[in-house]
Amino acid sequence: MKKKKEVTIYDLAKELNFSPSTISRALNNHKSIGKKTTKKVQKTAEEFGYRPNALAASLRNNTTKTIGIMMSRINRPFQASLITGIEKTARKSNFNVIITQSDDKYENEVKNAKALYDARIGGLIVSLGMETQDTSHFDQYVKQNIPIVFVDRVPESFNSYRVIIDNYAAGYRATKHLIEQGCKRIAHFAGAQHVNVYHLRKKGYLDAINEHGLQVDEELILDLKTLSFEEGKKATKKLLKLENPPDGIFSANDTAAVSAILYAKEKGIKIPQELAIIGFNDDPISRIVEPTLSTVSHPAIKMGEISTKKILEHATRKLDTAVSEITMLDTEVIVRNSSNRNLK
Amino acid sequence: MKKKKEVTIYDLAKELNFSPSTISRALNNHKSIGKKTTKKVQKTAEEFGYRPNALAASLRNNTTKTIGIMMSRINRPFQASLITGIEKTARKSNFNVIITQSDDKYENEVKNAKALYDARIGGLIVSLGMETQDTSHFDQYVKQNIPIVFVDRVPESFNSYRVIIDNYAAGYRATKHLIEQGCKRIAHFAGAQHVNVYHLRKKGYLDAINEHGLQVDEELILDLKTLSFEEGKKATKKLLKLENPPDGIFSANDTAAVSAILYAKEKGIKIPQELAIIGFNDDPISRIVEPTLSTVSHPAIKMGEISTKKILEHATRKLDTAVSEITMLDTEVIVRNSSNRNLK
DNA sequence: ATAATATACGCAATCGATTGTTGTTTCAAA
DNA sequence: TTTGAAACAACAATCGATTGCGTATATTAT
């Protein structure tokens, strides 16, 4: 178990007859070091294969070039893409990315917040879990001036960066689209209403209905806890049994929308003629299911990029955390066959 | 930008009139510290809200409680699930997980290997990129006795842990299944043949064909570089144009298999009656496409768990890296409608 | 009672980079 | 030639935990 020693600034100092301080500053292009010296040091560092020990620097600076991520579950298309965007952007600036997942359990979220804090992350990117209502587990970050970016599922109020999509407009437009296709009784698979994204989508839905001379029917609005495949199926079943069933469904996610398509088809209902359906997220399945699912697309990778940039700016410029900045991205209604009545 | 100081072992030492060494040892349950002392220290640490500074320990020990992950792309179902398994298992042992993705580019893979090395990770879990043939960028880890686990896409020979599925058997069984359904001319969408998993699946396919009295027809074997949707479609087109088209397809992944289903259906070919199809991976889309796609399931999360356990064992017991241990997991042929001719 | 062995704990160096302070050169202007 | 400023570089403390070695006290055996 012999380990080859790494090259340190002390080795370079000895070689060049400078002090370690000078080496350190030269490597960081500090202005108090002469140009020739700086160049010489960097050249030698290169030759010696010097690689800075980030741990030492982190210990000294009490912060790391690491971004922590908190997600509910990473093996879902949206979240995976979010992480992809984060990781790519972070790595360009030599930041590492630590991930955690909460399984949508509040308890895990609190634990993970602590774990990441202990890892001395330089910034945090969070998409809240379903259960989370209280956000005090993030207070410690604020106290230490560690930047937090909430993405997508964000808290109502928290002095931090927030990167979101315009869920209200998205819900409005998706619903409007169904109305334009001639739907008169549009159902809505809503998510848990204490989660902002679902709340806003529903609000958009409601306003669209009202503003187009249609009637909101509470019977057609189903709050699904997790918007899972099973829940979607059950909900569809319930809707179809109604005396006056809907002729359109706006589902707050694709999973439930797909289950609606499959179940309705099974019951011999024609999509989109008898029942037009639109989902949310533009998951890969939406292109595969038949009929292909109309949906609302999320710029997931971009959201990851933007979130990361916020952190990086903050970390680099050592800004103060007393910011509350909201970046709102646009969504796009993607019309596919499950809602397009003008096809044939 | 005032920062509240964290509690350190020095604070505890002062409080309890012990030396920092004693505190450190007591917190680590070192045997050279008395029982009462240990208990007292731990109690006080708890009261004071002491949280160890992992950076300091890492610097001293020259290793971190962090596992590095190298993947080609994390927003794909299999890889995302793999990471899920890794992260969950790691966190239970207070290890963090750093992820990197190469986009299947060799250059990125080399860069990421360096970046993770610089981060002083305690172990590495890798699924090789498509382009990777040379693995010398991992040599530095071996030299430093840092454990490496290759998962799924592993190198032919490398003195390390490898966690894989039995690709040969999987390919054999998938093909055999098609034969049992009455297929006589079975095509194969093979992946890049320098990647072990695809090579083995093809081998299983070939042997199954031969051992069941069928004829291997090179015309029916298509090496798809990336097994993408587009490639799959093109390949299917080519196959269907053949004078003597196939009556079955075994695709080395689900994406290409799904594209085959969609294209064939578009051309009016009946699945599975005229063309039976089986994929690989059990991606979510396989349950959605119509007909639902038969496939081979990968125990992705479990693979992540096992890989992580290997690392943890190694890190905890400080074993030597001179191991070459292969863990082979079983797969399961999942018969759905795209290949089941006995349905109606 | 004394030597021998445990047991319990402290000293101080160490990991590698950073940085406020201080000291020395260098060069130009007076 | 002197003086002042700017440029350059070194000293030494610091971040917090770990650990080899050494010492002091307690326990046991003889």
C-alpha cells in the first residue's frame, strides 16, 4: 500500500526557490506576484504535473467547489435532465456535483440538507419533495451565506433564487388548447395542491375555463396525490362512469395522462374525438403512446443550467445571499395526436 | 457576511478539559480511551451540536467519504436507476456521491477521471462510454489503491471489481424466446461490437440460432452504432425491404425496438404475428408502446447497490486493490405483447 | 512491596493551500 | 544622490481532525 506522493506547492517552492505563498499566489494569478514569476511558476507546475489539493483549499476557505443537489427521485425524466444540465454547467467551472434524493419523504429531505451542509457545499439546488411544507431545514444555509436555488417545486416564500416555469400560463394554455379543439367539459388531474406547480397549473386551468364561457365543474377536478399511473387509471375510471363524462382531460403530468389514454382506449373511447387529452412534461413516453400524447414541454436541461449559473455567480463574486430572484422560463404546448381533432 | 462558528473538537476539549486527541479518539470509539470518557465526550458533542468537519479529516487521511460516478449520460432510465441504487446505498454509510457524465465521448471520460481523482474520491463506479477502448486513465486509481467498480459496460480485462449481467445468457434467452414463438428468420439489432455488453448479446443470439437448427443470416444482423430511435427506424426499413424479410427482431435495446414496432406498424405489418419483437432494458416505454414490448429486464438499482457495497467494504476495511472480482446478475425475459403469439 | 503490564490520555507534527502582515528591491522622479 | 512609491516576495498563522510516540496512573502478578 505504498502511495506515490502528489506534487504540492511546497515541492514547487523548493524547486524554484520561492516561498509557498508565492507559488500559491502565482498559481492563482494574484496581482502581487510579478508576471515573469507567475509564468515561471505555472510552467513548472505544469511540468511537474502539479494538481491542486482541493481539500486543503476548502478546509482553509471553509467552502468547497461543490454544488449539492436535492431531488425527490432522480430516475425520472424531468429530474434526470435537470441534473444533466446542472452537472454539465458545473463541471465547466470545475465544480463537482453531489446528489441526494428524498423519495419525496420530508424526513429524508431534512437529513440530506444536513448531510450536504456537513459536506460544506458551496451552493445548493433544490426541488422540493411532495411532503415539504416547512422549509426551516434550509435556514442554516442562509445563515452561512450559502446560495440556494430552488427549481421547479419551490417554496412560496424564501429569500433565495428560484428558477421556475410559468405554471399558470402553461395550465391556461393547455386548457385553452383543449377548448380550441372543441372540448366543453374538461377534466383536470391536479397534483397535491400545497405544491406550487400543481396549484398554479390548476389555477391556469380554472381561469381558462371561466374566461372561455365554460363552466367549472368540481366533479371533473381530481386531486391526485402522486399523479402515478395507477392513480391516473383510477381517476379515469371514475370520470368515465360519470353521468356526464368529460370530453377532455388536462393532466398535470404525463404519467397520469398516458394511463388515461390507455384506459380510455381499453373502454373503446376514441381519442381525441370523444376524449381529448393533454399531459405535462414531455416525457419520452409521450411520443410513444398511441395516440401520441399532447403535452407541455419543460426546458429541464436549461433550468439546470440557469440554476447552476446562479450558484456559480454567487460563489465567484462572493455576493450576499439576501436575494430573492425569480427566473421564470417559458413552456410550450406540444400538440400531438391525443388532442388534435383536426387531423383527419 | 459574518459566519457563526462551528463547534470543533477544540471547543469540546476546552469544555471537558481533555486534549483534542482524546476528543477525536473518543468520538471514533478508539479503544485507547476509557469508557466513561468516551461516553462523556460523545454526550457533550451531542449537546454542543458538534458536526465533524469531513474536509479536515479527509485532508489528513488523504481520502474522502465520497464515491465518484462516471456515466455516459444520466438521463436515461437504466443509468438513472443505477445512480439511484448507488446514492441510496452510499448515503446509508454517510458517503456522498459525485456524478459525472461523458456523453459517450472518450475525451470527456478521461477528463472526468482526472477531476474525480483530484476530488480525492474514496472509490469509483464506472460504466464505460461507447468510444472507450483504452482504459489507462484509470491506472492512477489502481496506483493509489482506490477501488474501482465497473458496471454493465466493463472493460475486458482490468484488475478491479466488475458488476455485470449475464449478457450472453440474456441474448440467448431472448432469441430462444422468439424461436419458441415460431420465428424462423430472426434479425438482430446489435450495438457497437467493441462494447462488451453488445458483443455478448450478439454471441448469445448467434448461439441460440445455431443451436436450434436455424440459419444465421448476416443480412439480418445490423450493427447499430448508438441504437437510437432513428437508427432503429432506418434499420427496420432496411430489413423490411429485404427480399426475404425477417419474422422476428431481437434488439439490443428498447429504444431501437420501439422504433421498429412503430415503423413496422406504420407499414401495416402485424406484430407479433408477422413480426415478433423483443428489446432489452425494460425501459418505461416498453409498457406503453403498442403492442407492449417484450424485453429483458436489468436489475439496475440492485447493480448500483452491489457496486456501492464493494466500494464501501473496500474503503472500510482498507483492503488492497489487487482484486479482480466479477459479480454476475441474472436477467429476466419479460414477455409482453410484441412477441407473444399465443395471446389470441 | 515491587516489578510488570494495562489503561488512559496528552504533545506536537501533519495533511496542503491561503492570506494578512511585514520586509526587501527596484525604478523613477526630484 | 535621495526619497517615495510601486512591485515583489517571504513569514507564519490558520483551517480541523488525526495519530505516532511518550508519559502518567492504575491494576495485576509475583
